[in-house]
Amino acid sequence: MGSLLVAGTTSDAGKTTVVTGLCRWLTRQGVRVAPYKAQNMSNNSMVCADGAEIGRAQWIQAIAAGAEPEAAMNPVLLKPGSDQRSHVVLMGEPWGELTARGFLTERAELAKAAFAAYDDLASRYDVVISEGAGSPTEINLRQSDYVNMGLAQHTRAPVVVVGDIDRGGLFASMFGTVALLSAADQALVSGFIVNKFRGDVSLLQPGIDMLESVTGRPTYGVLPWLPELWLDSEDALDIPARRTAHDSDVLSVAVVRFPRISNFTDLDALAVEPTTSVFFTASPAEVRDADLVVLPGSRATTSDLAWLRSTGLADAVVARVSAGRPVLGICGGYQLLGGAIEDPYSVEGGGSHTGLGLLPVATEFAVAKTLARPAPTAYEIHHGSVRVVGDADEFPGGCRAGVVWGTIWHGLMDDDPARHAFLGEVAALVGKAAPDGTVSFAALREARLNRLADAIDEHLNTNALLDLISAGAPAALPFIPPGAPT
């Protein structure tokens, strides 16, 4: 039937939201649709049923589409370990490490794999909805681009550009996105979508009309501000939006915001409970005072351990445990709560390290990455193998010692009985109300996806978008100077 590339004026403009909503909306129309993102840079990832690792955002988009998540939906996943180096996952499997400069020389091989993955999906689905990365007008990278306009040229997909009006500068960024592209690329950019609008849409209409008059391209709709519809995130840009309102009568859950935090979507299930207030922090005082502290996953465990000590957060965690106040560690956070951390193969720079000593466990890093699905909602993504070396009680995917819990499993709290039982124990320890056990995280996720599809149906010109998907970019779209040199 066709294809569409959803690009954005910036990162976090709403590309993921629009693709997810379109996937669910198209599925409701009986269309077999697959999501696709050629390259994702994110430390939030998921393990598919076949053991392949993909970006968490593409996983939730597949769920929205009613499709089985697979590696082809996110063939290249970059997981930053530092500002200059990323771990590369290619077609769901570890591929190697790349530096920022080295990445420029490796793009041809990654592009080949990405295009092959797209072509495979297109042969099996009616529609492929692709998500771009960052902005399509990264003119310094255009020559080797395979994620935005390079992908659009390969697939001949029409492009819609999403802009976040809440950031300001919407019309200038939309115009500039088109005007700095080459004539060939401009010929595929077919229109715009406004995201996160608050207020009276009629007040926006003069700007929309002028944008169409100067670009020759329509705006396909204006999506409203929908703060209750946060979805599984790609990166740490979304962390501030996850703080729920504080209430002294509910459990306050402080999540330590590591510099290399990963898989912080683990906390989504805690945040939906009416009896909890979840927030991310790097404040020792907030860590000391919260009812529960969570040490989440980390892409650079030993580096984040050093940061934890340098900021005083390590002392705050140890002090609260001495005072009988609960702590939970997940994956990298679990490793940090233990004792010896050995890195004999220099997975994270090598050497021997000592954790916080709050759980009787030891960690050793291996070259091979563990990718597993040990339980229906749980998954493992780690190089560090953790073993219990002292007395401890059992806990799914890990152990417990007193008021300290640790698990190597991501997604454990997505399991309703496990989450309710854990929070019940924490609530009893701190004298707060326990969850009543009625919240279903899976049901809430489905409700969010359906509400997003409702918004797509209500606020976008879906008939025009269907025509665009099936017919491709309109012929003779006007060129907007100055354009990029060819």
C-alpha cells in the first residue's frame, strides 16, 4: 500500500508519538503496518521474543501496530557509553564499538544493513511507517545519511515534518527544515504536523496558512498537548516529564539519575500507581528523604559508580540503608549495590572496583552480552554477570538483604503481582498506604495507545495522510531557496 517517513524539526519534537499513534490508528483500519527506525541512539532498549535487542520506542510502536517486535524494525541501535563512544547493536546483535569520528567511516556498512531491513519489512507489510532521527536537515551529515532523507530517497517515501510548538520557533524551524534541503530532498517533503499545542487552534491558523503559502505544503493537523500519554521513551530528554505530583500521603520514589542511565522505562509501572510519586534526582538530600530509592540501569556501571561517590549520593544511599529505609537496584544499579566488580576483559575500561557493599553479590563483566527473556514481562540486557556470595533472601532475578533489593531483570515491575507485592512491603516499612492491587500496567498501556490513536483520528487529516501514504509525495512540490548544494 505504501510508506511514510515521519521526520522532526528537532529531537523530541514528537516523531515517536506520531509514529506510534499512526501505527495504532492504521491497525484499527485493518492495515498491516510495521514501524521502522533505521538508526536509534538510545540506552532504552528491549529484548524481542527471538532474543534480538531493539530500541524501546520501536518495541512499543510494534505493540501499537499489533506486530511482533523484531530486529528489522530498528536495525541499527547505538547505545552511548560516553560522549565520544557508542556500543553498536546491528540487527539485534552486538556489533562493536564506534567513536564519534569513526562512525562517519562506518555508515556505509550500517546503511546497507538498514536498507535491507526496510526492504524486508516492506515485502511483508502493507505499510511501513518510518521514524527519522533528530532533524532531516543535518546538512553536515547528509552525504552519508541513511536515517532521514537518505532513507526517504531509498524508499521514495513521502515525508511529513513534526514540530513541537511548546518549544517556540515552530514556523521558523519548519520553514528552515525545508529550505536547507536540496531540491531532490525537498521534493519528498510533503507537509507538516504541529505537536503539543495548548489553547485555541484558531489563533494558530494564520501561521499555518502563511507556512503553506511560503512552502506550498499543507499542515496535516495540530495535535494537542497530551501530558497523560507519555510512552516508552528513547532517551533521557524525556526524564523530567516523568515526575509525578508529590503528596506526603503517598510513597515518594527517588530514582537516581545516573549520567549514563539506561532503561529508565523500568520505573513507568511504579509511576502509574496512585499510591506512588516517582521522580528522578541527583540530590543526596532527596535520596536521603525519599520513602524508596531506586538505582536504575546504567550503560557505564563503573563510571556511574565513581560519579555516585563523587556527588555524595553513595553516602546518602548507605546512610538510608543503615536507617532501615528501602533501596532497590535494577541491573547496573543491582551491580552497584554489591561488593566486587571485576572487569577482566576491559568491557568498561578494565580493573577491579568495589560497590556499595549493601548486597552480598559480586559482578564480573564478560565480553558477550546476555540478552534474555526470563519471564513474561522481564528481560535481561547486560555484560555484568552477578552471583550471590553471601546470605540473602530470594528475589526475582536477584536477591534481598534486609531493606535492600536487587534484580538483574528489567521489566520486573511491569508484572502486576510482583509490583504490588514489592510496593506492599516497602509501604509497610515506611508506614504508607500500599497499592490496592487493582492497577493493570498492561491495560493502562493499551488505554494510552488507544487514546493516542483517538487523538490522531480527531486532530489530523487522516484521509489526506492515507492518500499520501498510498500515492507518495505530490508531484511538482515547489523548491524553497536557498536549498543545499547538490
